Amino acid sequence: MNLNFWLPILMLSSSFFTGLIIFFLKEESTALRTTLNLAGSIFKVFAVHFMAYRLLVLDNIHQVSFSMGLGFDFVLRVDFLSLMFLALSSNLWLVTTIYSVGYLEGSPNRSRFFGFFSLCVTASTGIALAGNLITFFIFYEFLTLVTYPLVVHRETREALEAGRTYLWYTILGGALLFLGVVWLQVITGPLDFVDTGALEALGREYHVSLCIIFLILVMGLGVKAALVPLHGWLPVAMVAPAPVSALLHAVAVVKAGAFGIVRVVFDVFGRDFAGFLGLLGPLAVAASFTIIFGSLRALSQTDLKKRLAYSTVSQVSYITLGTAVIAYFSAVGAIVHLVHQGIMKITLFFCAGNFAETLGLHNIRDLRGVGRRMPLTAIMFTLAVFGMIGTPPMAGFISKWYLGLGALEGGSAWILVILVVSSLLNSAYFLPIVYSMWFELPSGQWKTIRTSRFEAPLMLLVPPMFTVGAAVFAGLFAGSNWSPLGLARQIAFGMGIYP
Amino acid sequence: MPVGAPPERYGNITVPELLILIPFTGAILCFLFPEVLRRLTGLLSAALIFSNSAILTRSIFQDGARRLHLGGWTEPLGIGMSIDGLSILFILLTAVVGLLVSIYSASFFSAAQEQVLARHFWPLWLFLWGALNSLFFVSDIFNAYVVMELVGISAAALAALSGTSASLTAALRYFLLTMAGSMAFLLGVGFIYARTGLLDMYLVGTVADGGPLMAMALGLMTVALIMKTALFPFHFWLPPAHGEAPAPVSAILSGLVIKGSFYLLLRIWFTVFQNSTVTTHAAALIGLLGLIAVIWGSYQAIIQTRLKLIIAYSSIGQVGYLFLLFPLIFMTPDPAWKTEAWTACIFQAISHGLAKAALFLAAGNLIQASGTDDLRSMRNIADKLPMTTFTLALAGVSLMGLPPSGGFVAKWMLLQSILASGQWWLAAAPILGGLLTAAYVFKILSQSFVSDDKKSCCGNVSFVMEKSALLLALFSILIGFRANEVIFLLSEPVFFIIPGGQSP
């Protein structure tokens, strides 16, 4: 068996077939479903680490490609960047699965939920593995399809409304991406992510078209990456169950968009060529605007999940911002933030889900004094908040540090101002929550929705512990070669943009 | 003219002849036999036609296109048959859809009150199948007229099958329209014969000039076939006719019959009038109508509230894509992109045929389970009819043109050739059309995510019916992975010459 070929395929199938089988399970067969889900996700985690070992230590190239007969190949290819995204998505799939099992206990339509959940992970795995823009597009559209049922899972009028909004945005984005991908293909033929430079070789007469294509591609991806003004779906989609929001914000949808922008800038156009075309300046401005706008909107939200959603709008754009500056450190900052934002944001959503599920708290006002009632959750929430703000030694600090260094190095000092303002705004909308959790008195009796031995069911407590632990360790041990930062450096080095 | 290796034979009869003979014989037998035997005969004929189509496809795939002469008489006396990559693709499409629809119908009509329908259904359907097969083999324009009449009459009779007053009105309208179309076509045949003294498509093609008589003939034939293919603004007959018919009939009408007239239109434009007469203005006009059809049909589909009407209006939109072929072929300088456009449209025809048949069969399941095809009856079906829901979703994905379905391959190639030809205005069709399609597909699907506690859904649907619809939907997805073979068949030396370019 040739592992270089089969490992990527196995990686996709581990969640794809899990999902398909789960659809056909009876609603009542909880144990079987959970076992299958866990088996699939544990297998995937092992496979990713095995693959990482083979790639990083043994230097094996994993590649799958077969012809679709359309002038392009379906290519799955593992490079460092895909590995990083894979590691993120597979690990977070595992913890989110555990969390969802606890969260959805006893609620209806679980087979449907877990089926689409696994398919959603398949899609983000495919996005990570895609070796050219067309394969990326295939999985990107697949992701749209399979996340819709998760958004409308609650089946309320509000959820259906949100689903409709979500679809309009994402399908429109998909159509734009389609146009951009086909146009690029007409001009250059199929472009694998490894052949950067092909666009540079084109003559001057193509430059205008290339600029338009870049714009179309970024707009198409920007819908999922929630670049303002294409972010409208994200706060609305908050009606979904907490684990869905967690996954959507941390790895699946939003990250797919951000990851796509990274791919387009680094691996399709090539960052220097994109800079030469004058495309990165506007991109940086758009990202900065999104960062500030998202934070400002977050300030005025009173619903906890809504505030987290606007915070995502703002935080994910750090990735775009980092890609848009021509500097060594910016690239590293952008790539590392892909992971850091994921683990911190998923913790926040897990905690928000815990508050909602055990005490029925949705509004920020209701969180007063919750630190006494649910200390563990509140501690994890607080840690993640500090990470988001960028306090050392949390993971978020590392990202911001590198982004700031990159801004200075790239000669765009104004970005530093954006980063500082954004951090201030982050504090302004996060710290009051922390303050009222710990230092204010509860406004009344807690009404317990779900009783358990600890402050919340164990399955809801363990997953955020993992992720917040990861966020702390990613910051503490950032210097290690195996930390996200170490990997991000290697990636940037492999791309030839890090010395 | 390329003449391939001798075809497989059974005694004196060749496989292509069998493909015409079996359905007609089956139709007569079905007419004579009582119920159980009738159903068996129908299924047996379907199986035989399918296997022979498969055999013929393989032999065309290996040996290339060929011409045959019925009874050994050559033209101008005999009846010629031509089989190339294009005809074999349509034969195969008809065989796959036909077989699954036949299997579906065997269960669909089993309820006692529908016995009276089945008695007419089987003979008419096999008759129609035979006529369609003949249509795809036809090589002279007069026979084209004859088989087109056969198709039209049997299709109109099938549309009237359910016998309700709505369906009778719809079928009568359809019948009158198809008759008018046939008359116009016949007139065109007369003009051509008067001018050239020939009927064989290829021979006419070699001598056709751009004179007024030929231009008139082309115009008449084009209008006739456009009416039958339900291109905007001649689409008005389609939604009632397809929407009121029983499910398997709708599947046949939408999936196959409108493809028959489109096929003939391709023959007329690219074989009979291959290097003369056709002007770019006419091609652009047809393309414009196609573009409007895509948008108008999809928009109409969005505002419907009955499942079958949504699917029927969707056909108008999806058929619109096919007509983008004309401006792309006649206004693109680069032959490579012509081939691309050509392949795209054939692919669209095939994947639409499969997906649309699947959708109508799934709608039939829904009606059988809940008694109505109002969209609200879709609630709760995900639990009760998971396969039917899945079918709707898969076929919807193919219609929307999302990867990796057949519809995606079609839209991909279409958009590529549009961009390469520089005719930007046409790009609105795949982009905007895709969005509108997504809107109505999700209008259907989102209902299935709603649980309605007040209403308990539905009766049971037989295993066979659910699975045959699902298979069709699966094929419409899977064909996206086998694009290579289809492209190969279409690139075979065919009896087509595209003006200013290589034969595609």
C-alpha cells in the first residue's frame, strides 16, 4: 500500500463515510453513533500526526491526483500549510465531537446533526488538502452545502431565516469564486499551488485581468472570511447550536475563507507579484477596516454569542492583514494566527455554550457573578479572553507580536496603530464581561437547566480545557519547533519568505 | 464519410435496428396483454433496450461512428441510419432514464385505481421510446419529420394520461403546438427538397447554399424545433403539461422528449446547414433567448409553491443553457473553445436529463406518500422518506452546478468557453442562473428541515420507487467523474462540421 497516495484519501474518508453511515443510524442508537464519531475523529487525529511525521521527518510528499477530463486535475497535496490546517481541524473536530455529544444529549435530529457535522469536517479537510484552486473550490462549495443544515438545525423560524441569509451570502460568494477560478484557468491553464510564478511570467497585457480576478477571488473568499461588508451572515448564523458556532468560527467556514485568501495570495499569485500589482495595499486596508469595524460592533452587542461573533469578524481579519503585508514576520503572524484564533475562539464558544446550557445565560448582563457558580468555565473563559486581547504569554500575544513586527518591517507603521486600537477595543468589549463574572454579585437565584455532579456535565467541561490548555501552551512554548509558531516559521521558510 | 466496422448482429438484424424494433414490438404486445404480463413485457423490453444500447455504446466507443442502411438499400432510395458519438450519448441517456423510469412505473401504477392508467402507459411509453431511438439514428430530413411526429403524438397522449381536466387542457395545448411545429418543419423539408432535390442530411449539407429558400427552410425548422424544446418565449405549454402528468410521464417528458427536439436542432444546424445560410445574428438571437430563458424560467420556478411546478419551470431555465451553444459556436474564433462549448452543452443536456428525471420521480414519491405536492408537504419527510430527500438534494446539487456533479462539469466548460470567446454578456447565464437555481433548490430542501408536529407525515413508498429515483440522481452526480469518456465520444469523428472550425 502506497501511503503517499492513501493517507490523504483515508483522511477524507475517515469523516466522509462516518458522516454517511451516521445518516442511516436510528435516532435512538446513541452509543453506536458516538462510538463511530469518536472512532472517526480519533483515527483522523492519528492520521494527521502520522502524516506530519512522514512529511516533516521523512520528507515524504503526499499527493493524489486524477484527471477530471476538464483540462484540470483533482489534486490533493500535503504541504506544510495544509498540514497545519489539517492538524487544527482534526484536533478541534475531536474535541467538538465530544462537546456536541454532551451538548445535544436528548435533543431531536441528532443523526442529521452528526452526519452533517462529519461532512463539514470532510469539507474543511478537503480545503486543507486541496492542491490547486479548482480542488479548493470543489470543497469550498461542498462546505457551503453541508453547513446549511447545521445552521438551521434548531428548525425555528429564526434559524430558517438565518439559514436563508447564510445561503445567499455563501452561494453568492461561491458564484464569484467560480467566475474567478474559471477565468484564471482560461488565462493560464490549471495552476497547482506549487507553481507560483506562472502568473508573473504572463505578459503585461494580462495585468488588468489579473487584478480583476484577484478582486473577484478575494470577494468570493471574503464572504466566508467575513470581510466587511460581506460579513452580514455571521452574526445572524449565531442561532445555531453552540458547538456549530464553535466549529464554524474556529475551523470550518470562517477559516476556510481566510485560508483561501492565504492560498490565493501566497500560492496562486505569489505575494511579491500581488504586491507588484498593487493589490496588497487595498487588501490590508479592507482587513484593517474589518478589524476595527468588527470590534466596534462587538462593543454594542448584549448577547454573548453575538459579541463573540463580531469578535470573530475582527479577529479573523488579522490573518488577512498578515498576508497583505510584504514582510517576513507578517506571513508568520498570519499563518500562526490561523491556529491561535481557532483554539482561543473555540474555547470562548464552548464556555458560552456551557453558560447557556447549564444556567440558561445568554445575555452578558446575566453573567454577573457567574464566576462563583461556575468557576472552572469562568477561568477558561477568562484565559481565552486574555489570549484574544493579546496578553503575554497567551497565544494571541504571539500572533499580534509577529504582526506588529511585520508591520514595522514592511514599512507600514499605520498597521501598528490598527493593532493597538484593536487590542484596546478587544479589552473594551471583553474585560467588562470578565469583570462582571468575577467581581459583581449575582442578580438573583441561578436557575439550573441541567444538573450534574460538577458545575456542568463533564463532556462540556473537558473540551474547553483542552483547547484553553492548547492556547496557553502555544504561547508558552512558542519557541519550540513543534509549536504552531515553529510550524508557521517553517511554512514561511518553505515558501521562501522567511529567512 | 467515415464508415465504421460492421456492427454486432443477431442473424440478419443489427443492434441499431433492434433498438428500434424492440420498443415497437413491446408496445404492441403491451397493448394486447393483460396487466401482469403487460408489466413484465414492459420491463423486459426496457431491459433489452438498455442492454442493447450498452452494447452499441461500447462498439461505437471502440470503433467510431458509422452509417447503416436499413435493408441494405442505399440512398436516395433506402432509409439511412447514422450513429455517431452524439447519437449514442442520447441513446444511452434514453436507455438509462428509460430503464429506471420503467422500473419505477412498475411499482407506481400498481395501485388498483391506476390500472386504467397503466394500460395506456406501457404501450405509449414504449412507442415513444422507439420513436426517440429512431430520432437519434435518423439521417434524412423527411424521416426526421416522421419520427418527430411519432414522438409528438405519443408524448402528447402520455401527457393526457391522468385524465383530469387540467391535464387534458395541458395535453391538448401541447398537442396543438407540437402539430404546428411539425407542419412548419415539414414545410422546411419541402423547401429544401425543392431547392436541392435531396433529403439525406449529409448530402444536403454538401450542396446547401445561402439562398432565400434555404434560409426560409432553416428559419421554419428552427422555429419548429425551438417550440418543441420549450425555449423562451415558446415555453408556455411546458409547465402545465409536465406538471399535471403522472410522475413517470413527467420524468420522460422533461428528461428525454425535449432533448429529442434539441438533438434534431443540432443536426439541422450543424449537418444540414453546416456551411451556409446560418448568420451570426440568428445565432446571437437564439443565444439571447436562451439567456432570457435561464433567468425567466428560474425566476418562475422560485415563485411556485408546488413541487412539480417548480421542477417544470426549472426545465425551462435549464434548457436555456443549451441554446447558448449557438452564439458560442458561431461567434468564437478559436476551434478549441468551440469544442469546449459543444461538449458543455451536450453535457448539460445529459446531466439535466438525469437530474430532472430524478426530481420528478422523487416528486412522485412525495405525492404518493402525502397525497399532494404542495411544498409544505415536504415537512417531516426527512424522517419518513430519507431516500427521497436525499434524491432531491443530489439532483438539486447537479442542477445548481455545484461540484463534482455533471451539472458542474457543464457549467464549468460553458463558463470557460464564454470567457474565452469574450462574449461577456453570456456569462450572466451560468452565474446568475446558478444563483437562481440555488434559490429554488433550497426553497425545496429547506422545507425538509422543518418538523411539523401537527401533521404526521405520510404513507409508505415502495423500496423500488425510492431507489430508482435515487439511482438517477446518483448518476447525475457521478457523470461528473466520467467527463473524459463523454468528451472522448464527442470528439470522435462525427457527422458534424462546425463552420470555420474543426469537427468537434
